[in-house]
Amino acid sequence: MEIFKKYGFIILISTGIIAGVLFYSLNVPRSREANFIERGIMASFAPILKPAAQVSRFFEDIWDGYISLIDEHKENLRLREEIRDLNSRLVEANEAVQANLRLTRLLDMKSNINAQSLTASVVGEDVTSWFKTMIIDRGSSSGIRQGMAVIAADGIAGQTVKVGASTSRVLLMTDHASGIAAVIQRSRARGVVKGKGEGLCSMVFTTRDEDVKVGDQVVSSGIGGVFPKGLPIGEVTMVKRGEYGIFQTVTIRPVVNFSHLEEVLVVLRGGYE
Amino acid sequence: MLFIATVILAVIFQSSVLPVYIADPFKPDLLLIIVVYLALRGSFKFGSPLSWLLGLIKDVLSGLYLGLNAFTFLIIFLVIKNVADRLYAESSFLFVVTVLVATLASATINLLLLVMLTNVPGIAYSITSGLIPHVLTTAFAASLATLFPRFSRGNEAL
């Protein structure tokens, strides 16, 4: 008994180890089959394991969802940034295409003019509604002088009136103070195109016996030396011949859309200080 | 500095920003609004040369006739200043009404000067045909100006 008291713990441990080895070695040949202990344990844990697995899966889903949400949020932000970037590139590309088209048309017009010319951009418009002028980004430092012809891709726009060092004011052909010597392209009837405001012009000093019809094209006559000959001015929209008087009233719609004018050509010819 | 910045902003808006988005008759006269503000709130000594100068700026950016709006603005300033002491100048409503009347007066003086001193047939029709929308949009712009905190505080510096 004394020995058990002294070495009891060691004996117990050793017995346990030996029993464990024995139990293991006895079960090795039948390792593929569940014995009654295994079945008992499995049976007793089965009702708990299933809901536990479900709960675990539920929390796993939540966690995965949270993690993927964070990832998706990040991806969302990245995609938004990408879309913004692509949109701005698209707008820039569209602008470039539009500018290209406008400038190509302007170049076509430039090739029709037998004089040196300069491209300018429109940077401002008249601050009042009853005068029709605009500001371009070229001035005397670029060789512009007062009284030079200003031409858009479609035809005549006006002429320079006030020239600063780096900007100039252009009197549009629709202003009341504007006057351009012109002819009807078809019948060669002459007159002077004057501005009427409201985006329209009238052809004055055209005698009533001259052949003018609605739809006729009006071009510059070249008289006066400011505008090159044959540049488009507009189209006749109304012809009125009164019972009396020696002139007829001819209304013209300009070919140039002044509200959408962005680039113009200044013909570096003539002008005055 | 704030005043100069306001004038520069008004000029930029009126010549380069607003014409892109709104049709011709609906362009408000922002410089005239500043002149009316000067006349109601500012001093005579400071406001009269400044009004003339603002008109001159408008002339540089409009039409062919330098001095036309300078003279008009000066007249408008002097008339409003003359009666401003008898009015409740702090009132926003009065400001908008004064801008409305001043816009009408400006167009009338411009028209008279153009008819008397220049040869621009048809200008009378152009001015009168777009006058109502012009007056209304200017008054609307003036009513927006009254929303600025600086307006309600007044301008002691002027």
C-alpha cells in the first residue's frame, strides 16, 4: 500500500498509456468500421452538430458578405472613378472630333480665299442684346487691323472694328451698323447687305427691276476691297416690291449661325490703323 | 477688392458665360445692377466716377459707340442718388424696382442718343422688341443679388 501511495500517480499514468496503446492496437484491424463507442459519441453529438453547423454557416455567410461588401465597395469606388475618367475622355474625344470638323471646314474656306488669313477663337459676345458684336482672341500683336474681313466656315461673319493688343471686336453682319457689298449669285443683281438685328439682314439699294427670288444665294461682290469676292453671305427669304419707290425690300438669312460661332478666319488684307 | 472682383465677375458672366446659355433678349445688365447698388448705398464722390467707368467698360464690350453707356450710367446714378436719401435704400424690394426702372431708363437714354447722334436705322425696333425680357431678366438678376449676405449688410466702404 505504501508503494501505491508513493508511486500511485506514475502507476496510473503508465496504466492509462498502456491501456490507450492496447485500445488503439486492438482497434487497428477494424479501423474502417465505427465501433460502439464511436457510434455512441456520433449519435449523441448529431443533434447538436447540425444546428451548430447551420449557425456557423450563417455567421460565415455574414462574414463573407461583409468582407465581399468591403471589397465591392472598394471596387465600386474604383469603377466609378474609372467611369468618370472614361466619361471625361469621351467628352474630350467628342470635343476634339467636333473641333476637327469645324477646323476642317474652316480650312476648306481658307483654301478658297486668295489672301493670307489668321485663325481666331471667339471668346466673348456683345454684352447688350441690341448691338451684334463679338470678341476674338487675336489683336494687333497678331497683325490684325480695323476693317479686316472676318469669315466663318460657312461664310462671311463680319469685320474687325476695335482692335486691342491681344483681342479684337468684330462687328457682325447682323448689326445695324454693318454693310457689305453683295450680289445675287444667280442674277448678279447688286446691293448692300445691312444688318437688321434679330439674326437677319436686308439687301438694300437693289432696284425693283432686278431679278431677285426667294431662295437665291447672296455672295460678296468684292467691291470695297474688304471682303473677298464670292464668299457666301446668306439666302433670300423674302422679296417685297411696293407700288412706289425705286428699290425692292429683300430680306436675307445669313448662312453663318452666329450663336454657335467658335472659330473664325481673319483675312489679313486691307484694314486701316 | 470685393467690388473690383464683383465687376470682373459681372463682365465675364455677361460677355462670355451668359451668351452661351441664354438668348439675346434675355441677357441681364449686371453692370447696371452694380450702378443702382452704388447709387442707393454708395457715396456720391465714389459712385459717380465709378458709374461712368462701369458704363465705359460696357461700351468697350458692346456696340461701336464709346461713351454711350458711360453717359447713360452716369445720368442714372445721378438721378437715383438724388432721390436715394428720401428712400428706404436698405429695402430689397425697392432695389429690384429701382433696377427695373433704371433698365427701362437706360434703354430709353441709349435709344435717344443713338437716334439723335448716329445713323443706325432699325435700332429703335431692335431695342424695343427685346426690352421687356431684358428688363425682366435684369430685375430677376437684381433679386438674386439681394440674396447675397453682403447686400443685406450694406457696404460701408462705398
